[in-house]
Amino acid sequence: MFSFFKKKPPVDTPDLTATSNTATQPPAKAETDAATAPKSSWISRLKIGLAKTSSNFSRLFVGAKIDEDLYEELEAALLTSDAGVEATEFLLTSLKRVVKDENLTDAEQVRLALKRLLLAMLSPLQKPLELGRFQPLVMMITGVNGAGKTTTIGKLAKHLQKHQQTVLLAAGDTFRAAAREQLSVWGDRNGITVIAQESGDPAAVAFDAVASATARGINVVMVDTAGRLPTQLHLMEELKKIRRVIAKGLSTAPHEVLLVIDGNTGQNALAQVKAFDDALGLTGLIITKLDGTAKGGVLAAIAKTRPIPVYFIGVGEQIEDLQAFNAGEFVDALLGA
């Protein structure tokens, strides 16, 4: 069985490292440096993307007194970061208790205490995406228009190939011609078969893809679906139909139902998570575009109200810009190391 970051790799690499039973030689220094550089660059872009939120928090603790004014400013900063009311109240209540129990008197101690609390809140979201559990492993990918769903599928397909997985893509977004073309480009680029139909029934496309993968011994099937808003009830019903039809083709499938979220959508992202989870039973999230103007606090809101694993986060357009979610790295970028 393979898994992404199931065990800590010996060095940071730009890929989503999978564990295996194959022994490897320690990398040479030059190889280690080359592998570490892209990861370091990725973390730098994450910090830049969350810089505004990080700055808002950092300035609060400079020479600050530990009093109600500080807590009120923290409350405003958390709400501004899209953490939401429930997560904000939980963090502040917990922070006040820690300050009292540990008799903290220094503003920097309070900042570090807040970091510990946020890390404890986000750590349950850090979960590896396990491969090899089923043959094929069927993944249904959902999200609203503009979240970066199809591009994310292409990136993830490439990463899966790097971990010795054969991949098949299903162009289930039959409403938008550009989506099929975009998926086909990724397929051609990576030598991956794409199952598609002109104006076909997306459920039928998904069914054919699962059947084809089963017959050909493919490891992973990723089913793209049309972007839609949770308020478009008839389209949400179509997603449920796709899920049911996939199960008819393979009784245990889909094994993963992933929601791709634009990291810049703020509290609306939480509404999307709730709606898609209620309709489909989500197994994981992928947060994209965290290199832009994302505030980042919405992950706290998700963790508190709908703690669905965040498998990956993205900070750019390159393949290596999609990385497994690491709660510690994220908290450091949000609140400062």
C-alpha cells in the first residue's frame, strides 16, 4: 500500500512522497540540495500568500499588554482572516484559559500559545491520501466553477504517475467543452487516457471510465465533474447520480470524493464544504490558490465545524506547487515561525 506522507521522508522533496518497501540509498548532497530547493520555494510562496494575515497577527503582539484590548484585537484579526465565529470563540476561550493556567505574562508567550492551539485544531485535517487500497482506486473530483478543479486533476495525475500509479481520467464535465479539452491536454502531456463523450451523460462517462480501468488494470481513476454552485439543486442531484452510477460499476466506489476549493473564497468555502459534504459525503479537500490574496483562516473554520481532511494545498500553476497539507507549515505561514 502506498500513501502520501504516511511516514516522514528522509528529506523534503518537491513530490508527494509515497512510502514503499523498496530500500533506497541515501541521496548525495547535491541531490538533496536540488530536492530541497523547490520545497523551500513552495513554502516561501505560501508565506507570501498568507503574508497579510500573518502581518495582522504579528503586529498585535509587539509590545502588547495581555488585557481585554489584546483579546478584542485578536478576535477582530481572527474574524478578518475568515476563521469564523465558532472557531474564533473557541480559540479565544482556550487562549484565555492557557494564559491563566500557565501564568503567561509576555506577549510573545501568548502568540506561541495561540500557535499551539491553532496547530492542535488543524492537525486532525492533516491526513495522507492512501493509494493501493482498491484496484482501481476511484476518485470523484467536485467543486464550483473557477476553483481550479481541472488543473488540479492534471497536477495530481502527474504526481500519481511519479509514484508508480497508472491513471485514467474521466471527462465528466460535459457542460463545458473547454473542460474536456483542458483535461485532454493534461492527458496528452502525461500519456494518460481520457474517457470523454461529446455532449454525453456525465454518469455514463464515469461508468465507462471505471469499466475501462478495471479491464485494463489501471491503478487510479479520477472523474472530473461539472463545476456548480451548491444552490443549483438540479446539478447537485446530478452529482448524486454520478456517485450512484459509479457504485453500480464498482460496488465499493467512489473511494474518494474530493472537493476543490479556491482559497480566496473565504467563509463561502465553508458553505461549499457543508453543501457538498451533505450531498455526497466528502472524504477530502484540496485548497488551491493560496499564493494569491487568501486569508487562510477558513481552515480553522473547517476544522471546527466540518473537519474533513485537507489532502493537498496549492500555491501556483506548476506541478510542484501542489503539496500535501502540513499543519505545522501552514500555522507557521499564518502566525509566523
